[in-house]
Amino acid sequence: MPPAPASTSPEDAGTRSWLSVVRAYHLCSELIGARLAELGVKTSEHEILVNLRRQPGLNQQALAARCFTAKSHVSGLLNDMASKGWISRQADPLDGRVKRLTLTAAGFEMAAQTAAIQADVVALMTEGVAHTELLHINQAMTDVSSRLEAALGRDREER
């Protein structure tokens, strides 16, 4: 593959940088999805598993926010995952209308397997990249996210 042409403007460099992030994201998602499929797990199920592994007892609304998806989509996934024996729902002791979500023993086992797949893909992605460069990438993407969140907040206020 020939090298990209030298940037003639900051906008060109910005666009190329953005496209490289998008490409890496899609390739990462494709690779993780293919490896999860070998276990019979969907990427969206993996997201639920790792979130409940990290923080048991989330409610459906908080889980949907962490998974960057609609509450209704999570609801269907949770029904499927409950039928597989991976999650359980218990009433919140302070508010019986709220259901707290936890992993079952089978869910913990599956979460461990899917987390290992994710860790392997992250290791592959970062192989040979200097620690300081990873810190710079993290900071750059954190800054980008902050600017986008602020822009979305202004857009919401204007509507």
C-alpha cells in the first residue's frame, strides 16, 4: 500500500486521522465479533457480560447507557441471556420496580472467556506501540470525546 500523501492542511490531517480511528475501530469490532462468534456470543452480549462482571447489580437503564444502546435493545438481549442462564434479575431492596442484574456462575464463566478474547485483541492492537505513545493516544481520544460531548450538549440545548 503506498504511503498517504503529505497533508496540505490541518483539515486533511484531521480527516485522515479520523478515518484511521474509524478503520481501526471497525477492524477491531470485526475481529472481536468473529472470535466471540466461535463461542456463540454476540458482541452486544459480550458488552453486557463485561459490564455486569465489572459492576454487578446495575439496573437496565444504567447498563444500556454503559453499552451505548437503547434500553429496549438491552431488554431483548437480557431476556435471551437469562434463557441461556447467564444473568439473573432481582428486585432492588429499596425500589421493587427496579431490577438489579447480576451474572450467574455460567455468566461469570462466559464473561471470563469473552474478556480474554477482548484482552487478546487489545494486546494484538497495541503490540509494539510504546507506552508513552499509548498514553498520548488515550489523551487525544479523551480530549476529542470531551469536545464532542460538549458539542452535543450545546446542540441539545439549542433544540
